[in-house]
Amino acid sequence: SDYFFRYGGEEFLLVLPLVYTQAPRNNLEKSKFDETNTLAAAERLRLAILNQPLKVGKKRVDISVSIGMAIFPLHGQRYEELLKCADTALYQAKDAGRNCAFMYGADKKMSKKTQKNRE
């Protein structure tokens, strides 16, 4: 099961315990596979939100999302570590112009970013 929580004013936490569907062959492949599938899941979520404008009365309100991601145990062993990494990645996404997703890298630098589709 996936878990979705309101974390702060405009911040939400999504936990995807089973983000991949096939078993990788080794630990190195697992790390790359987890990152690839986590980025793909974030991109699907970002596009779904972007393509579902809100209607407030007769007015259309376009919304977007900035996403920061961290993977257990690649980026941390404890909740606090993972949250700090995901939060760092979130602010990188916001600084990059919003409406994108960043993965926190294992070397503590930003490593991956989804493509932005500005409409």
C-alpha cells in the first residue's frame, strides 16, 4: 500500500513502499532501478496533477507540483534522514522553477530531475 499524509501547510508526504514491479539482480542494479522507478512514479504524479485543473465556480485554476524524493536505504536509514534528503530535493525543485521533481543523490548532491512540461 501507498501512504499519503499532509505534512505541513502546503507539503505532503507520499510513501511508496513497493515502487518497482520486478526484482533487480543485485544491490547496485537495485539502487538504479529504485531511482528510475521512483522518478517515473513522480513524473506520472506530476503530469496527472498538471492535467487536472481545478474548477472554482466558472474559473479554471491550473495547479502544479514540486516533488523532492529520497529512497530508503540509499539516502538514509531513519525517517529523519530520509525526510531531510527529500526536503532538500524539494527545495531544489522549487528553486529550479517549480513543476518538476528532483531525486536526492547518494553522494548528497542532486542527481536526477524529471523534465518540465510547461503548458
